[in-house]
Amino acid sequence: MHRIVVVGGGFAGVRTVRRLAEVPGTEITLVDRTNHFLFQPMLYQVATGVLSGGQISPALRSIFRRQRNVRVLLSEVDGFDLERRVVKAFGEHEYELPYDTLVVAAGATHSYFGRDDWAVLAPGMKTVDDAHRLRSMILGAFELAEAAETEAERQAWMTFAIVGAGPTGVELAGQVAELGQRILASEYRSVDTSQARIVLLDSNARVLKTFPERLSARAKADLEFLGIDVRLGVRAVGIDPEGLDVKIAGEPARITAKTVIWAAGVKASPLGAALGVEVDGAGRVVVEPDLTVPGHPEVFALGDMAAVPGVPGVAQGAIQGGEHVARVIAARLTGAPWPGPFRYKDKGSMATIGRRRAVVDMGRRQLTGGAAYFAWGVIHLAYLTRWEDRIEAVWRWAFTGIGGSRRERMISIVSLVPETTARSVILELRRRRAERLDQARP
Amino acid sequence: MHRIVVVGGGFAGVRTVRRLAEVPGTEITLVDRTNHFLFQPMLYQVATGVLSGGQISPALRSIFRRQRNVRVLLSEVDGFDLERRVVKAFGEHEYELPYDTLVVAAGATHSYFGRDDWAVLAPGMKTVDDAHRLRSMILGAFELAEAAETEAERQAWMTFAIVGAGPTGVELAGQVAELGQRILASEYRSVDTSQARIVLLDSNARVLKTFPERLSARAKADLEFLGIDVRLGVRAVGIDPEGLDVKIAGEPARITAKTVIWAAGVKASPLGAALGVEVDGAGRVVVEPDLTVPGHPEVFALGDMAAVPGVPGVAQGAIQGGEHVARVIAARLTGAPWPGPFRYKDKGSMATIGRRRAVVDMGRRQLTGGAAYFAWGVIHLAYLTRWEDRIEAVWRWAFTGIGGSRRERMISIVSLVPETTARSVILELRRRRAERLDQARP
């Protein structure tokens, strides 16, 4: 049996494992630190109350239920020993997973450009827990505005600053505007939520900088039509509980906002550096053209944590990377010829703005407005994993779009705990439990 | 304007406010420490992955969107000054809410019979956060069984002890059995989840002790048919991370189980005692026959936190109490005659066992098996707040019952943090943020 260990159950890892289903003689172990896949492109809808977490995060086990050559393990990977060919992981215990082929697709996390202390003040959105945290923060801010004692305080709670005008920042800004203007507008008595101020700032000169200029301009106009205050060429230099210090063309300025959301930077998972090979400035592994790690043809790195010229850090890059890696592994095991280097086919990119507008870039074709929004919906439905997810998404969208209500609006105090803190709390609890256990022994 | 403050947005508080919609000259403030109502009778389905939290917890604001005499506030109530007629609350700041009429319906919480240190080891299920915590614990236990290194450890992770065989304990036991035997059975490679052991223990001589004996016996038989190990006359005397110490007829015994769930005792919210009037052994306010507080006809206590002879601590007791309180208040304000003392109409009680069986007690009529399960479904659908909740519940039940899958299976590390700890973490974060703010000032 050829032992394949896949680290990471995102788009890249799941596609790799799926495509290896037909390859005989393989024994695949998929390791992830969560128990679920996550359809990240719709995560902003969890953060703003449209969908539940479960609707876009099917359990990895249930995805591979019928693929009998796959074993799924919930564990945190600590590192690798490429010489001994083992993955070092931690579930309930520390353990080692031996492999013949290793596929590392651990994705990316937020980058605060060296200011990790900002993480608590301006959380980002990469995981379902993150999305629930943002939901509690956003809905909680409207609640605290309603209860505020002074007009200044009310204004500060009613101001939302989003740092970073890429797709995530643009989509969150549009949805927060929708929340204030439509969904919540009739529910408050002391505040007019339609007056909520959303500031979307970016150090670049345009929004959606990876899109064609025409679409960036259209997206900016659409955002401004929704009343969003788009500030370009603005760099955050300080974040505190009351707002941001920024620099506009070198000049310091201040944005007062009790809620700050981070959508600015990503860096690769630290597991890239843990491979002990060359990484780029964003921590991504510099891979060979066939996505293998230099000097280790039995090790692949792909998705958001691999640096491949011309491949953007989007779902398509990960999906196509996974297909390529599975092809290379299958060719080796079946003795077929080398499938050649990874060739990325750009299928375009898109972002929604509020509930009726989007921009879609498909290379030659570009869509904007309602047509783009419709295309966004159709394409994202197609990429959802299960047909029941599609039905539930359409149903929930109908509620939001036509009914003007959102189904998932729970504010959870527990969700507000930063994940790092939660982890340390759990480790502390585990230690205390172990101690109590020790004391209980004679 | 007559100022009415309602503390608590559960069945009792929501029904009171709803019934006061038509009473002119009233200004109602509904205070709750969460932003949502919670349909508690279906909470076990959130804890076991059938429903999402949002599907049974509509935002209080959205419920009262169109009732213009109602203001909803997200705040923690700290206490009362019945002489000055103010409620002391804490949102972003401490503040006071003056009232002419006060309605206190803050519900109940877990009682560990003086062993509050058990709360971390054996969490209960009262809030949506609790249900998410149990979901992460239950699904996480199967994950750790799959990764276990020894057979003994695997067995310990595959054993679930539920303390308390009332409706909550019975329903959770049935659903965990379903999970292991049907939903998860084909998904694991190292463990056979259908061999999961579920121990349901109670110090009483029968399960569902508030039900007629015949139904208790039938429920026990149904539980045992599902393979659940029902242990009656068994009292927990110690809980640790590896299991429980119990006493059976005075003899000590041991149950090894890595997962222990508490469904044994409830006590009234501490806000009952905070009223400064007489409370019973469970902390419930001893009220007058019309649900007013002795010596304070302008103050009402009802629902799970009021002791009324003959009224059980179930949703119907709270709903009917709310209707009565609204009638008394309306009569006073409109000059109508006193509606008389609160008369509880017993509409029966019910509990489900697994996915096809239930017991229903409607006084003269009793149902068991599939008919009871069907009745349970119809009645619970009828009591859901929104029609869209009904459609989504039926849809999800079809998945679980026919499709054998569950839609909400996310394990969240953050959810595992005990709420008390989460609160203290948040207070600590707030303190640190305030400090940093102080330092930033010149």
C-alpha cells in the first residue's frame, strides 16, 4: 500500500483526495485541525447572518464516507521530518504519521504585517469561528448603539471600519450596509441603523486591485451608491478600541469606529516554513513547476501556501492544484507518463456588492450589476459540495433578498473569545483537569 | 405612559410582551442578556447536529419589530431596587431602568447541587452556546476515539454518560445513540461508532419521573431497545475527566466515560433572590396566586423562576403565566375587574426517544411509539415562532430521518470554552483594552 498523507481539508486537499479515489493501492490519511471542509467564498454570508456555519462546512468524514481508501483525522500538525518521512501531529496525544507521499495544503491565515497585537482589536475572517465572531461583533455593535448614553458613543458604535478592499472587504462592507439599511432598520427605537457608517479603506489606489480597472471603478461606484465611505490610498498605522489611526498621503488622520474588521493581508500557514524549504515573503513555499517541493519529489505543496507564478490565492488555484497533484501521484503509481507542469486555467474572479450587484471578470467577458450578481449566484451554487446546500442557500437568499430578514442572528458571548485565547484556555483547563486527576490518585 | 420593564426574553417574557401589544398607554422595555428568544424544547437537536442555532433562536428585535410600544435592550440585569422602582442593568455601562410595573421572568440555570466545580467537567444544556459546546464535545469524542492509541482509551471516548433521565437527558441519550448507530456508522475507519456506549443514569427509580408510571416504563424499554444503558437509583458522587464515581444503593461504583453531560438539576435564576423576597429551596420566588411578589403588587415573577403550586417548570407554565400577567396588567390599566388568580391548564408533556419513538402524556390520553413521535413533531412545529422555522425543521428532520445525515456538524474549539471562562476572558480583554487606551492618552 502506498501511504499518502494530505495535510489540510480545504479546496486543495479535498480535491486531491477526491481525485485519488480511483487509484488502486493507495491508503490516504487526510489530517485537518477542524472536522469540516469550508466553502470560504460564502463565509461572509455566515458573518452577516444569512447562512448558518453548517450550511457551508460539511464534515470531511461525511464527504469521504464512501471513499474507503481514505481515513480522516482531526489533529493539529506540528511539523514534518522529511528525512524520516513522517508528519508530526497532535490529537489527544503527540503521534507520527509515516508517509510515502506527502501533500501539504494548509492554506493561509491573516497577516497583520507584524502587528499581531491588532488581531484582538480587528479580527479577520478565515474560519467558521471567525465568522461567528464577526457576526457577534457586528450585531453586538448595533445593540450597544441602541443602549448608548451619548450621541458620540452611539456614532462610534454605528461606525464600522473595514481594512482591506479585496473581495472579502468589499463583500463584508456591502452586507453590513444591507444589514443597517434594510434588515435591521425597523427594529431599533433609539438609533436609525440606516445611518450606520461603513468605512472601507485600502492602501491601494483602487478597490479589488486584482480585477481590471474598469471593474474596480464600477465596484467603487456601487459601494458608494450603497452609502459606503470608500477611502483609498489610506494606510492603517494604529488600531485601538476606539478606532484607527491612518495615514493619507503621509498625513496622519483618525477614524473613530468601535468595530474594526481586518480584511487586508494574508500569509501562508506556518506549516510552509515548517517544511524547512525556501519560502517567499508571505511564507509560501517556492515549489517546482509540478508543485513538488525542491529536493523532495515525494512532497507536494499547493493552494494558498504555495508560491506559483501566475496562480492567485483563490479557490480555483487550490482546486486545480489539487487536480494536478492527484494526476502526478496517479501517474507515478500507475506508471503513466509525467503529466507535465501545473498549468493554471484562469476561470475568472468575482465579488458581490450588497444584495443586487457584483462584478465578474472572466477575461474577455466582464459583467457588472444584476447580471453579475446572478452569475455569482449560479456559479457559487454549482461549486457547493452537496445539493442540499444549494437548496438551503437559495431558500435563505430568498429570505434576505425578498423577505428582508436574516435567519442566523445569534450573538454569542463565547464566540467573542479570540481563538488564541480559547486555545490557551483549553490547554489550561486540560492542565487543571490533569492535575485534579493526579491529586485523585492515591 | 405606563412604563413596564420585562426582564427575560424566554417563553414567559415574550408571551407577556406580545399580549400587551393592544394595551394603550404602555411603554415596554424587554431586557435580556442574549439577543434572541430560544425555543428550548428543540435545543437537543442543535446539540446533536440536526438544526442550527439560528433556526430555533429568532432575534427578539425581529419578533417585536412591528410592536411599536416595545423597546428591546441587550443587557445583563444585576439587581433591583423595589423601593425606588428601578432595575439595575449593565450593557456597555451600568444604568438604571425606572418602571411602574416590573415583570421578572429570568428562567432557570443548571444546579450541580453545590458541586459547581462539576460544571466544567459535565456541562449542561440551557443556552445555544451550551448546545454548541455539547455538539463539539460529542462529535469531538468520536474523533478522539478514532485517533486513540489504546483500546481502553478508545472505549473511554466511545462512552457517553448522561446524568439525569428527565426529558432533556432522555432526548440527548436517544440522539447520541442515533448518531453512533446510523449517522456516523459508515464514516470512521478505526472505530465502530455503532458500538458507542450511552449510560443514562438517574437517582430516581424511573426515567421521566414526572410522567405516569406506564410511560416511564415504556420510555425505559424504548431507550434500552436503542441499546442505551439505563441505570436507575444511581447517584453521582464524583466527576473527573475520566468518568464518574457513583453510588448504587449506597455501594460505590465507577463509570468510565470521557464525556459526561449534566441533565440532572435546575435552579432558578439568581435574580429571584435578588428581588429580596422569599425564595424556595430551588431559588424560586414564592409568589401570590396572581403571580405578584408579596408586598409588591406592581412586581410579577413567573416562569421557571417562580414557585406556583401545581405549575411545572415547562414551556406551558411560562407561556400561560405570561398570558395571565398580561391580563392582570391590562385589567389594571383599563380599569377592568381583576382577572383572578393564575390557573394553570395542564396541556400534557412529552419527550422523544431517538428518531421514531416518543411518549406523550395528555392526562386522559397517552401516546407511545411512532404515534407519539408524530404528535411531538406536529405540536412542536405549531409552537415554533415563525413559519419559515417550521419549513426548515421539517426539511432537516427529513434529512436526519430518511437521509441519515445531519447538516450542522461543526466542531468549534471556541465553543468548548466554558461560558464563565469566556465571560472572564472578555472582562479581562476589556480591562486590557481600557488600559491600553489610558496609556495612549497624553
